[in-house]
Amino acid sequence: MEREKVIIIGSGPAGLTAAIYTARASLNPLVIAGSQIGGQIALTAEVENYPGFWNDEKTPTGPELVEVMQKQAEHFGARLEYDEVVEVDFSKGSPFYVKTYGKEYMADAVIVTAGASPRRLGVPGEEDFIGRGVSYCGTCDGFFFRGKDVVVVGGGDSALEEGIFLTKFANSVQVLHRREELRGGVALQKRAFDNEKISFTWNTVVEEVVGNGTVQAVKTRNVKTGEMAERPIDGVFIFIGHYPNSKFLEGRLEMDEHGYVITDELMRTSVEGVYAAGEIQDATYRQIGTSVGQGVAAAMQCERWLSTRE
Ligand code: NAP
């Protein structure tokens, strides 16, 4: 069993920021990075709205931002372990038990920044065609749809941003939205409406993904008229929101009815010495900037709490 001062679970913007701050406070943090360093920003094509990181020659990408954050954390002494947490026990208080696939740890304090994952539609065919036409990441898979016709499901910022990105490759991008009003921000809406490759189909939901080896069509239903249609298509990109990666924390920390970890304004969870930051506890803002801010706050509170115990 290895003993640590601070374990940070997750390596998105909140986790890497908490790592920078706790490392600079000489706490020698261990980051259990999960399956993807950087979390969701590692899958983000362009980062236009994170202050201080923009330039007018080329819009920076998510992986570029992750790389800088990781280097900065490691420069100050954070250690990254490429592993996933499978179990925690916070019931006896500090030190806390944390188990990964590979190791067992005891940690004086824990900062949970395990983030969120894309939601699935839950329709027939969706699971069968993941990686064969169904995708949750335009940045990762857009390249495979060069000259092809794709649909994007959803009407939020992600659907619009990824839909615009997909026009770099695809011949056409058809946005299917269940209402007739978009949820995404006005600036993105304008860019999408102005893009000649993007069309919108309103009041429409996907009922089934069909194909033979790869996706060939989606069956859709108009929620107002009930009319069914089969739309021949090469790819289905789904952007309908996220769910928090908090399954391993069930019964360990207080959560809301959607599984988001409950924190107070000091990023404290229901267990003293366990903090949470980023999308695992924030269903409202979900921005790189807000996750970074929450990571700072969690790290500072964690450091203060540890120093009162010494
Ligand atoms: P979101 O804002 O929750 O939007 C999800 C979209 O999917 C909504 O349009 C929703 O429809 C639709 N939807 C949900 N469940 C559905 C279902 N079962 N079938 C069909 N459609 C469904 O999620 P998001 O777009 O991932 O954005 C999440 C957060 O990240 C937001 O705060 C957003 O501002 C932020 N974000 C920001 C940027 C940026 O600033 N550049 C980029 C990406 C994301 P309804 O509208 O009818 O609910």
C-alpha cells in the first residue's frame, strides 16, 4: 500500500490545475490520470474561449492546451499515473483508501476531478455501430468522413461546434434537433447558420441507427407530426450532453439525483478532506475556465486543511 499526501483523481483542466497548485505548495501530488489525459478537452478541436491561450494565426487545439497544462504540473513536481480508480473508501476519514487497477493507496487528502462523459441516445443500433459510423467526437473521427454525409444529433454548443468542425471533412452535415430552437450560444448559431454545408432538421429525434457493417441510415421521427423517415447517411455524431463519471463514488460522497458530487463554495464534499472540482460537480457552466477556477479553489482549500492538521 503506497502512502500519498494528496491524490487527484482525473486529469482534465480541473485535475491538472489542482496538480499545479498542490505541487507548488510542495504537496507532491499524485494524479491518477484515467484513460485520457486532459479529459474532454483532449477531444476538443479548437479552444477559442479560454483566456490567455488564443492567437490570431491559428486557433489552439484542446490537445495543445492539455500538453501545456501537463508540462506545467510535472515541472512543479506533480506525478501522473496512467491508471483508473476502481474503488475508494472514505468511511474512516483521513487517510483515505484509493484503489486503482494496478495499485492501492492511502492518501491524506483527495481531490476528485473525474469529469463527465458523453451521453448516449439509447436507441437500437447505436452501440452496435460505435466506431463504425457512430461517434461522440468529431475531432477524433471527423477525418474518416471526408466527402461523406453525416448527421449531428443535438442542439447545444457541442453539436454546433462539432458540426462546424465536421464541415472541414464531410460533404454535408445535417443537424437533427428535437426542438425548433437551438440551445447553443448565439455566436455559434450564427456560424452554423452561415455555413453552407450545414442544414437543420427540427423537431426530429433518432429512433434507430441502421447499417450493414457500417452505418447506412438513421430512422427518425418528427415529434410534432409523428412522421417517420429513413435518412441515408454515412455517420452519426451524437452530442446530447454528458453524465458525471461518479459511479465509483456512489455511497461514498453525497451526490444529487443526476450523480453530480455535491460541493460547497469551498469545493468541500460531504467528507472532510475530500474535495471535488470540474464537471463531476458542475452541471451548469462546464467550461475549461470554470473547471480551472474550481481546481484552484479545491487545491487551495485542500492545502489549508492539510496545514491545519500538521
Ligand atoms: P447541452 O447544452 O446540454 O445540450 C444538449 C443538447 O442535446 C440539447 O440541445 C438537447 O436538447 C439535446 N438532447 C438532450 N438529450 C437528447 C436526446 N435524448 N435526444 C435528442 N436530443 C437530446 O450539452 P452540450 O452541447 O454538450 O454543452 C454542455 C455545456 O458545455 C454547455 O454549458 C455548453 O455551453 C458548454 N460548451 C461550450 C462550448 C463553447 O463555449 N465553445 C462548447 C461546447 C460545450 P434540448 O435543447 O431540447 O434540451
